[in-house]
Amino acid sequence: MATKVFMEALSPTMEEGRLVKWLKNEGDAVKNGDVLAEVETDKAIMELVARGDGILRKRLIEENATAPVSTLIGVIAGADENIDALVAGAGTAAPSEAAPAQPSPAAPSKAEEAKAPQPEPSPEAPAPPPAPAPPTAAQPASPPSAPATSAGGGRMRSSPLARRIAGERGVDLGTVTGSGPGGRIIKKDVEAAAAAPATRAAAPRPTTPPSGADYTDIPLTQIRKTIARRLVESIGPIPTFYLTAEFDMERVAEMRSAMAEMGDEFKVSFNDIILKAVATALAQHPECNAHWLGDGIRSWHRVHLGMAVAIDEGLITPVIFDAHLKGLGEIGAESRDLAKRARERKLKPEEYTGSTFSVSNLGMFGIDHFTAIINPPEAGILAIGGIEPRPIVVGGEITVRRRLRVTMSCDHRVIDGATGARFLQTLRRLIENPLMLVY
């Protein structure tokens, strides 16, 4: 019996996914649990596995295409099994192809375009929407260009895959003759044009936007879409206020040096110590370690500390669970591992969800002070600046000491000014007397 392959919800907040790469071709034998494709969710790149045995008979979306969760994207069936009804029924839901914002035929699979020309969907097919749609993350990352036109000035038809390859290889579709139905340009036409040395030598394609271009539109990635949606949920609806404090870091620096002299296994970073201090302070102030639920406030008894990590596509917040119960060494090792795998897009959904409070550190970028945006439903986030030597007055004399400035963003529905101030007082006591963290 045929098995439908759907775009699955691979993370708790995933609403749509981008198919990054098919790992099985049409005609390949598939067993239950085999990895069929790599899918970009709102936070990471995950594996999509088969839910049945058979042969991958049909791939219904192209690589780099975006599809909503529960969309049919493939069919696994026996070699002789009739899947026409399944494929026909997927007409309007399956493809969310990487095409410019204009109506176009459904994209053929790579296997179809690699063969001799076959009938392709006509422009009258019901699959594409009748009105233009805004660009999505399914579009190619190369700068968008105007639709190719024929010599007579009409629009030249080309498949989405052909347009993507043309953009990657610098092929002008206006110079390509299509061999598909009705003169449609398909994959092999673009590849043939790209392989022709005389043509490319006569008219080289610039790799940067042409001179005179006013702008370049960059399609949104799945993670950037999620960041945009979450920020709208945060900075507008949440009544936020900010508390800034400055801490003395001399004793922290002395403790780090003493630990480093004991051996590499005892080395910790300033960030490790700050994370430990924040987790310890939150355990003492559960009113700040809280979520806003709309009709109530949830005060957490365990501290699951979110740690903002910058990646190429945006920002992700892996979580150190039960951070208040872990030692400096454990927090250091775990934070480095999480940050590394976050940048490699290898985190599992359970590793970047479930935080009760978050920390964002931009000190390593030379930032002295900033404010961070709360990640709802959390009630607060701590922004950490750089550690800088500053002249201050100690015992009536001016001296230079290492100082750290932090700013706490607070959801006023949960945290009042005095509540946040008491939390920062505890944090100051822990950081300025770091031996309390190993007591």
C-alpha cells in the first residue's frame, strides 16, 4: 500500500519547512526509517524520515521549495502500484516552489527533467494560485531578476529549476532556446548553455548585482521568518522596562586566573561565571524566573537558562537545563557544545525550547551596553556588555578596575521595578564575590 510523505512538523513551533536536499531519488528503494530529505525548520536543519517501505515513486516538490506542514511532498509505493490518484490529489497542496512572484506551472522533479522531454504541466493547470504571491524562503538566494523575455518582447517560459540553475551559473535565459513543450526552457537547456565556452566568453555574467541596481531583495530563511514573527509578539504587546547595573569584575578575574593555574580542566570563561551567577540568582528569585500565560503567571522552580547564539541565518537560543544545579565546569562545557552545534544547525528541537529566562552576551563584539528583546512567554532577559577597565573612586581615590554593565529587560506584567532591582542586587553580590558560586 502506498505511503504518503508529508512535510512534518519537525519542531514544536514549525509551521512550514524548506526542503534543503533530497537524499533519495525517484526509483530508489526505501525502508521505514530511512532518511528521505533534509528540511530547514524555523530553527535548525532536520532529517525527514520514511514512514513506510517501498520505492520513492514521486517527489512532489523541488529542493529549496517551501511547503506548509502537512503538505504532501512525496509518495512511497510498490513498483507496479498505481499512484495517479495520489499525485493528482496533491495538485494544489504539494508544490510551494522556488519561483518568482508570478503564476507558473508546477515544477517537475529533477529525475523528470534529466530524461528526454516529457509533457509538463501547462500554464492552465489548477495548481498555481491565480494571483502573484510574495517571495518566500523557497526562492533562490541569488539576486532576483526580471522574467526572461523572448526576442518579440513576450515572457519566455522556463521551469523553476531552470531559473535557479541559470541564476547560479550566470546564464542569461534570454539567450537560451527551450526544448520543452511549447519552447519552455528546462534544466538541460540551461546546462547546455552554461557548458558552451564560446557563448560564455563572449558575454561573461557578473557575479555581483549589475551597476546601477538600486537594491537586492533577499528572500527570508525559515529562521529569519520566525525571528520576525517572535519579535512582533514581543516588543509591541509586552510592556517592557529596563534596569541597568554595573558590576566590579576584579574578583572574577582573579578567580579565573587562579583556576587556570590549576590546569586546563579548571579553565572557565567570564561568560561561564556570569551564566552560573544568573542561574543561582534566578533560583533565589523565582518571581523573575517566570512565564506570562495570559491568564496567569507561571513561576518556575527549576532554572532552564536560554543562551542566545548568533548564527549566519540569525539567532537561536539553546538551553542549559537545570543550570542552577550545575557547576562552573559543567556549564562551561555544555555552553560551548551547544554554541558549536547551534552554528552548525545541528541542535535538536528539545535543545532550544523550554527556557525559563534568557541571557544575551555581546561583550565579545566590543559592545559596552545594549537592551535585549524578551523571548515570550519568558518575563525577562539579561543583556551583557563587554568587560572594560574604567576609572572609579575606591576609598576616596581614583583607580582603574574592570567593570561590566548589564541591562535587564522586564515584562512589567510579571516583574515590577523593585522585583527586578532585588534580582540584580543578588546578581551583583554573587559576581562581586564569586567564591559564593562554588560554596
